[in-house]
Amino acid sequence: MVSTALNYVNGTWKASGSGQTKESSNPADLKQEVGFYQNSTAEDLDQTVQAAKEAKKGWSKLTGAERGAFLYKVADIMEQRIDDIATTASKEMGKTLAETRGETNRGIAILRYYAGEGLRKVGDVIPSTDADALMFTTRVPLGVVGVITPWNFPIAIPIWKTAPALIYGNTVVLKPASETALTCAKIIECFDEADLPKGVINFITGSGSVIGQGLAEHPDVNGITFTGSNSVGKEIGKQALSRGAKYQLEMGGKNPVIVAKDADLQLAVDATISGAFKSTGQKCTATSRVFVEAELYDEFKDLLLKKTAELKVGDPLSDSSWMGPCASKAQLDNCMYYINKGVEEGATLLTGGNKILSDEGFYVEPTIFECEDHSQTIAQEEVFGPVIALFKTASIEQSLELANDVEFGLSASIFTTNISSMLSFIKDMDAGLVRINAESAGVELQAPFGGMKQSSSHSREQGEAAKEFFTSIKTVFVK
């Protein structure tokens, strides 16, 4: 049954004042409409922000334990609706059902983690030079937080931004990517059923140029947290900075895997395939470049090609499908642009490179290029699709030098059994997340996550690090 998602403002589901909706379609089945979402206006956004502004005083006065109780309740409701949420996400963006179920479970775990944060400390006692004084720090919420989320993790990312914002006493205006608006609406339904006070969490859909930019510019939005492209993120940062609002940007990656000559071959190949091709390569932490020492290169390449050929691409709702489609025609076109660019610039296409199942959806083959020139486009720019650039290197040192030779610094992996190589990688790799003998795509919810260089605004999400963005420190001196 096709549904229409409404905006959620001040505890009420309501249509946009524009009277217009837009279609959400299934990238795996071109004939199927998933549903419709609101094409909201600047006036709709202003009403939504005002609802959050009016609710912030009452919400911030609750204890952390009281706010946490609401998050525990949302988690329980989500757990009951896991199949509906996961299926909607698969239909909207093409990720396999196994992956969206896993992502929903992750969202539930994030809610429970931050619910527990309500009982953890928010400051420290600091010795004063005055013997008759008490000095300590506490933390206060920013106020109204605008949350702008992407389509590639339509469950986990809205929750890992919203849950800490709420537990630390902020109110939220959430604007999801249009491609996955219905999935996000399913999450908001769980918050609605949990009976949060009106205006504490609000949900609005529409174009980035109207709603996203409007959040960044709105004088009553005290903080903006964004995940998405570098070009959009930088514009949001400029707008927030110009009016003194706090901002947090998580953007692109061009994530390397280094395979040493002493690596566990099977482990390295399996992790490379998973990191590069799961979610159709549409992760900011996806493996994009692979540097293999010459002694192991041919054996690694042969096994990588053999295992890639065994992957089944197809309907993400089918248990037999390992990889689904690109999330949209725009994503497919972007992926094909980079594949064609690789061929034009002289990279050797080892496997893949073609659209498949074109009558059904936006499918593309897992693609591997063999490269010699690291200045080529497919070695420098984020593809956001199932494409690997494979390089033979003379040493770990050369691999590290090439791995760092991009503008991004989000995640990176090395496969080695040599402690010295591990330590060199940890020290010298310019990335916010480094993983040893594990794929590049992955971070645990209790650990800080964020990038270096052009991958972020140098802030960190998730874990206890989230409080650094969603609160301000207040120093208290009592005489």
C-alpha cells in the first residue's frame, strides 16, 4: 500500500502548506512507488523551528534520567517495528534487507546507549586558588538543533544525531534526505508513540535548497549537524558560521586498504569485498583504493576477482541477493561517469563496469580497476559506488604515502601480521578512523567517529564524544 508521509510539528502530523508532495520510488523496481512525502516551504520550516524553540525550556529542565526514559521507550517501540522499518528502507534506497535489519538494530542500540548517558556525569570539580570557594563545570544544551541526514544510512544516522541531541537537553528539527523520507517518518512514528513532549522532536521534508539551507540560515537554530557531500556541507558551514551557530559536518571519504606481503590473504580479500561492495559502495567509509605489496599482489588480485565474480546482484528484498542497486538514477549515472572516466584515463578494467538488470532498476556490476597512476580521477575523487582502484606497491612505506595522497581522511585499514607495520600505520595514516585487520567500513556506536582533512569539520560523532558538539561547557564559581 502506497502511503504519504506528513511532516511532524509540535506533536502533530500535518501536510505542508504548499499542498504539494513528491514521489519516493524503488531503485530496485522502476514500476513501484514506495510513497510520497511533503514538499515543504520556508513557512513550514519556520513553524517547525518555532515549535522546537518553544519546547526547549521545558525539555532542558527534565533530568537526564527522565529524558533517557523516553529514549528507552522509543527503542522498545522500534524493536517491535523492525521488519516494517527495515523493509521500507530497502524499498526506498536499495540496500539489502539483511543490511537494513542490521541498521535498524544498530539504531535501537544507539537509542539505549544514549538513554544511559542521562545518568552519566556532565562536569568536573576543579580546584580553586580561593580556599573558601567551590569551582566546577557543568554542561548546557545548545537549544534548537537542526539535523540534516543523508539517504545511505536512513535509520542509523538520523538516530545517532538525534538521540544525543535529545539526551543532552536540546530540541530537534530533523530534515532527512528526500530519497529516504518515508523511512525516516517510520522512525518519527516511534518517537510519537513514545509520547515525547510536544515540539521536542520535529520532522520536515522538502528540498535541500529550501529546508536544508533554511535550517542553516535560521536565526533560531542554535546548532546544525550534517552528513552528506562536501560541497553542500561547506555551504552549510559558511551559513552557520556567518551567524555564530555551532556546526558539525561529516562529509566524504576516499578510503584506502593497505595489504602487506605478510597479510592473511583470505581475510584481506573478504574484508576488501565487504568494505567496497556492501551497500553498493554507498558508504562514506567504503573501501575505494587498495594498495597491495608486490610479493602478494598477483595472488591477492586473482582471489579478489574470483570472489567478486561470485557476488549475486539483485532484488534487495531477496535473501539470495548480496548487493542491491544504486539508490537512484543520479547515483547510477554518477557511478557510470567514474567508470567511464577510469577507462578514458587508461586504468585497466579487470571486472565489471556495466549496468545490469536495466529494465528492473539502477543496478551496476561490482567493478575493479587496476591502476598505475595515482593522480587518475578514480584514485582521487569519491565515487560512492561499487568501484575499486587497485595498486601494486613496492613497500608499506609507498602504500602509506599513496594512501595519504588525497584530500580526504575519513577511514583506512591495513592487513598485516607485523607489529611494526601496524604501529607505523596507526601513527602515519591521516584518517580519523584506522582499523587493523578489519574492513574500512565500520565503527562501533560507543566510539568517536569523524574524519580529518576534507572529510569533516574536525568534530566527532557518537560515543561520549557527542556531548562535545551538543552541549556547551559552563564554569561555575561559588564563593
